[in-house]
Amino acid sequence: MLQSQNYKKIKIGLNKKSGHNSQGKITVYHHGGGNKICYRNIDFKYEYNFGKIVSIQYDPNRSSYIALVYNSTTNQYFYRLASQTNKLGDIIRTYYIDDILKIHDIKVGMAMPLYNIPLNVPIHSIELYPGHGATLVRSAGNFAYILKKDSYITGFAYLKLSNKRIKKVPLLCLATIGKLSNMYADLNNYTKAGTIRNLNFRPKVRGVAMNPIDHPHGGGEGKTSGGRVSVTPWGLITKGKKTVKIKRHE
């Protein structure tokens, strides 16, 4: 069943650039040499409204697991981000703006407008603008919840994200119920250097081990402390410097 043409269309070859631009110059250091991988087309735009989970898979392009969903009516396969409690045989359903008055139950894995989601219910794969596709809360183990929302349908919902920030999002945006899978992804213990190399990362050289022409921390007789606060190769302060100059009101 999984060898059908509809299934093969949602996996495509990925041509990696290994940190180089179109001129062949390195623009991102310490990238290259990883395993060849295929890209899985995830249904972030909620184009499919119904299906049954036939497998939970590892995706090398992201930290969370993905669910392969099959719609027997249209004979279509599609991928969705898997929630923590999703399992084989679960039904994945998407409710759109036209279905707002038809929603009576809420289950993990269902997608629906924020207008229909109760307060303090974990959600993920959230749209920022109606119809633009899921942008917020897509990494492993992540979730957000609604703190409050307006009473009218064209209003806004105020979401609390995992980084404690409050985000204002239109109520007509879609989101998926539940927490994302693979919640312990950040506890991965890479026991050898070869594992990191397979993930497309190359070794990093410390600035104090370089020459003065290569890095601001380079040079000196013997081992030195660098002589200044930690900076990037271009002299910008790193390790904790704030990157936002103006406090944004969202």
C-alpha cells in the first residue's frame, strides 16, 4: 500500500548546500558532510481534512515525529506533525472556518480555528494569519495555550508560548490540539563525534586557537585568555547579548 504513487509524491530529494552560497563561498560555518536525506512535505497549510494514521515516522528534517495519514476516500497520503498521544489508527480531522458551528468534540490531533478551542488546552502548529499555514509551535515537545480570547469571531486570541511570551493571533487561524511528540529530544546523548558528523555538522575551532587575522581572539604567545569579552569572528559581542533593541508589543 505504501508503495503507491500518491505516497511517493510526498517525499522528494533534498539538495543540501553544506553552508555554501551560489558562488561557492562559505556563508554558514561548520556545515557539511552529513547523510543524504529526503524532504517530507508536511501539510502545514491544512489542505487535507480527514484521514487515518497508518504510521509514526522519524523525520531527519525536524525534531518532532511525523504521522503518515491516509485518506481512503481520495486515496491520498499526507504528513502531519505527530502529537504525543497519537497512535496507529487514530483519525485526523481538520475543521475549517465554515465548520465553526459544527464542532462539538475536541480530541488530540484535530485541527480547528482558535475560536472553537477552550482556554488552557495545549495546542501546536498554529497559524499566524488565516490560511497562511502553521508557523508557530512546531518543534519537539512544544505547545502553547490560550490565555484569553475575544467574544466575537473576528477578534483575537492571546496565546502563551513556551518561552513565556504572549502572542496575539486572529481567532480564525487554525491550530492542532495536543502537545508535540518526542518531548525528550533535547536530552539526546550523542556518544561519539561520528554521530554529529552524520547530522551535517563539522568540527568547530576555538577563536583563541586561531591566528589574529582569522579571529579577534587569535594570536598571543602561548595560551591566552583572549583579552576581551567573547565576540564573533566579526567582532560582535556574543554569549548573552540582547538581540532586540526595542521592546516589541505583540
